Amino acid sequence: MNHIKKFNEMKRFTKEGKNIITRNNEMNVIAYQIPNNDDFILGRTSDRKWVVQTSDGVMLYSTNEMEEIYILDLIESDLERLTWSA
């Protein structure tokens, strides 16, 4: 157990300058496919932006942008699982 404790107490960077992924990096993996589209809603940020996987990469959109771009009614949508913790 001493070895695990020492590893967890290490700085975020190794000697080679590479990042170490910890539980602080853990994310929810629930996603919703947007109807009539190949894009996926992956979650929400702490500042209430929608995280969307698109063909151009991961994008952040406001609720108004989401409703306009994807013609969505987010109020009536069943997206409560996006707020569940992993």
C-alpha cells in the first residue's frame, strides 16, 4: 500500500513531462445521439454549456445555440442522466 500512496501523492507530471490521469479526470460516459444527425450530446460543463461530439470535434454550445443548430426542444427532452455522476 505504501507504493500506491506514494504514487497518488506524486505531482501531476512525471519526470518525462507526461500527464498522469487520476480520478479527478474521470467523466460521465452517458451520451445521447441527436435525432436526424450523427452528433452526440456528451454532457454539460459547470458553466451550463452543452458538450457535443461533432464531425469537426468536441464543441461547446449554449442552450440557445443547441436549440437553433439542432432544432431541439431541450426543456421537453429526457436528458436527466447527463447530470448523474460516474
